[in-house]
Amino acid sequence: MFLLLGEKVKTKSQQIGTHRCAVCKSDQVFTEQAESLWFTLFGLSVLPLEDRAHYWRCENCLTAYKPRELDLPSSVPILKDVIVYLLLGYDQQEQRALADEICTKLTGFDFPESEVQALSQEIASGRLNVAELVRRHASSLNAIGKQQVVEGAFLTTYACCDIEYEDRLRINQIGSALDVGLEFVTYAIDEARKQQNYGTRRLPDIRAEV
Ligand SMILES: [Zn+2]
């Protein structure tokens, strides 16, 4: 007998009332979004395989938040980790103003110098594995949040070096940890370029050792 097997992503969305959105700075209608991967047989979903995404979303600006954590969009902490991780890789961890500039331009939320410094120490000491962290928290991001993180990875890399093969590969790896394909990474980079890289300037004295 011929069996038609496959997989499909199912999305569930339900209204969860009004909450304060940190981006809109006002009360807005929120939904809870849940995506799961299902095993299909002849096109029918028969078995849930894994939960892919779970977050709360403001229906006005479409920002995703971790459920019940509405102080900060879910993309902001991940973006901060990625910026600091890349700065460390290019030995530019003292560029705290750059870290703040990129975070603020992409998300509207600042990245105080003391926080950049603390995170640098934590990541440098190996207590934080960024790829692992990104992978673990990717499920609380939607496409908008993932785009911010990829754009942030690109802008940080752009500021630190002339982007060559291995630099682009590192951005692709961050995309992969976010569970997005190469087309998505290319799209996000193109969007940043369309915005003239948000005015991000190259650091003087590049190219640093990686
Ligand atoms: Zn909002």
C-alpha cells in the first residue's frame, strides 16, 4: 500500500485580552500564538512531533513577547547576546556605544554600557553559550523578532570588518540557531542595507583578528 507521509506546522491563535505593550506604550489586544509540528498521513495531522513556537503577540504592532513577560519584546535579550558575542569575536567588546546604538535602532530599547560590560564578562567567561541560548529562546520569537536579531548580527559584523566568507557564515549560523533559512538571512540583510545600515558606521582600525 502506498502511504503518503509528511509533516506540517499547525498554528493556534487565541485572544487573551488587553495588556500593556512596551512597544506601543499603551494597552492593546494580545493573542497567544502556538505553533507545533505534526506528523501527517494522507495530509491528515495524526501525531504532534514538537512545539515550534509559543509567544504572546500585540495585535497592534505584532511584537512577540515571552508569555507573561511583557516588559521587553522577546527579541531584545537575544539581540543583546548576539551583539556582544560578535563584538567579543572581533575583539571589539569595548565598543559599548556601538552595541547600544545597534540595539536601540533596531528595537527602540537601549543597551546601557553597564549591561554590555556585564554581558561581555559573562559570555567571555564561557558561562553563556550564545548559539545554545539563541536556539533555546528562538521559540519565543516571531518573524519580526528573528529579523531584528539577524539584522543586528549583520550590523555588528559590518561595523567590525569587511565581511568575508567566514563572517557571513557566522551570520548564517545565527540564522540557523533561530531556525530560519538562508533566504530569510539574505532578506534581513537586504532590508538593513535598504535602510543604509541604519547609519551604522564602520569602526576605525578594522580588520581585527577573529
Ligand atoms: Zn504593540
